[in-house]
Amino acid sequence: MNTIFALVGPAHCGKSMLTKEVVRLIPSRVGIIKSFATRAQRDAEDAIFYDFLTKGALEQKRLAGELVEYVEHADNYYGYDRQAVESVLRHTHGICSVVEHAAYDLMNAGYTVAPIKIVPLHAEKLRNAFYAKHEGRINADKEREKVHLDFAAEITNSFEPGGLEKATNELAAFIKSYKQKARTV
């Protein structure tokens, strides 16, 4: 079976941008695995990464055993549908943005997952600006950071000129050269 490349990093570090650009660069190698989300859709591009449901509809899917991963994050719920994941993996590797717990859940569901840590170049500055607008996320994100993952790679993303292109090329090169390894929880 193909591998899931799970991008893990703080809010607004460019995970979605990197995902979109890598799929554009190497579409025959990797496809986006969409997640269900109960949060509000932010913009039209959000539909590339998420299918939006009510909490009740997502809970029904969870109770029916249709989800391979289900997590609460920042007062919203997210989950990956087994059929959607397997549909992508039948044809290519998958790529998605996840919190640390979700990477573990995908591994526990039997998928080969290569967690990739995305580090923004100016992490502290970005984090402080984000938390100034979203104070309620501070404790949830501190809990997330306690989870230890064995990262397959670490990519530094910069929002300076040429930074996204460099990070995208580095991620694409990693995916193209990736040799599947057994990763355990």
C-alpha cells in the first residue's frame, strides 16, 4: 500500500500551501486526502482539503465506524473517512495536514504514515501573532506539542521570497525518493 505523508506543524505554518504546491508539482506521485471538519469553511480553497459537516453528521459517521481518525481540536472535530483514504492510496501516495494525535490514529488504523514536521522560519513571531487573535488555542496547542512523533523529515517553510518554492521542492524531492519504512506507534 502507498504511504500517507502527514504534514504536522503549528497553525499557519504553510501546511496547506505546501500540500497544494506539492500535488501541483508531482500529481502522479501524491494526492490530497481530504478530512471531514465541523468548523466553518474559511474560503473556497478550504474545499480542497476538507468536506464540511455538522457535529451531528460527523458523530454519526464515527459511531458507524466509517472514520479511521477522529480528533477534537480547538473546539472543532475532524475525521478521515476510511473509503476516502483508501481511494487515494489505491492510486498514489496520500498527503494531508494533521495534528500529532491524528498521525498516530492513522498509523493505528494500519496505514503507513510518514510524519513530516513543518517548521516556519519565524515560528515565534508567527505563533505570537496567531495567539493574539486566538487565545483559546494556546492550551490545546501546548497539549499537542507534548505528543512525540518520530518524524521522517523536517521541512523549514519561509514566507519570504522564494521560501515556499524552496520548501515545496524539498518536500517533493523527499516524497519522490521516499523508501517505505515500517513506522510503529
